[in-house]
Amino acid sequence: MSLGAVAIIQAAVDHLLAIGLFESVQGHETKSAPGNGLTCDVWLGPIKPVPANSGLATTSALLTLIARVYANATTEPVDEIETNVAGAVDALMTAYSASFTFGGLVEYIDLLGAHGQPLSADPGYVTVGGVFFRCMTITVPCVIENAWAQSPS
């Protein structure tokens, strides 16, 4: 039994690359400015037990992935920045809502937040490497059944 976080992050990166919307994809929160095209990073967020899905022998887990879609906020035409980011986020939210399991590595995405924060996307701006970006940060709560074995005391 295992949480499988390494494989889940890699599966998330592979999915982001496969959909073909992004100029670059990283399996970490970037520290240097990405290019002028759409970029997406994915990294670990909170990890916690899921009591409602756990039993006496195993503990299920909620592993939260954070995905951030970036677009350089200084490119022209400005209207395309918002529509490009919105289109990419819509594609990701659609995929994550459609019985998505990262190739069977997670039981399901907690779409409605039964175990905490639901699948969501929050808009904002961020400066990375001195460059100003429009971004949307997506919270992807993943439920992993039987992640850890329990030992009786």
C-alpha cells in the first residue's frame, strides 16, 4: 500500500502534455518565467486521511494537486490572454470531471468537496522571474483508497 504521490504527479504532467494546449509543463511550481505561450505547472498540495473512506485495517487519503495555468499578461491582444487561459482551464475541469482517475492511480476526483475543498479554479495574477502573468490556480482533490495500512497498537 502506498499513496503513490510520485506516480500521480507524473500522470498529471503526462496528461497536461498530452492535451496539447501548453507550450511547457512542469511537475513543480516554476521559479523562472515561462515563455509567452500557455504554461501549466502541477505540484502537491495538502495530503490528509479520509475518515469516511477508511476502515479498521487501512486508511484512505486525500491528495490535493495544485495546477496553475499561466499566460504572460503583457502580450497582445490582451483579450486573447483571458480567453486562452479560460479555454485551457475549461478543458482541464472538463477532463477532471469526467470520471478521471489519472490512469487508475486515484479512485476519483472529489468534485463537490465531500472530503474538503472541491475541484475549483481561482483566477489571479502572479509575478514569476520578474514577468507578470495572468493565471488560474486549479485545486484537484484526489481520493486514494487504502493508501496506508494501519497497525494495531
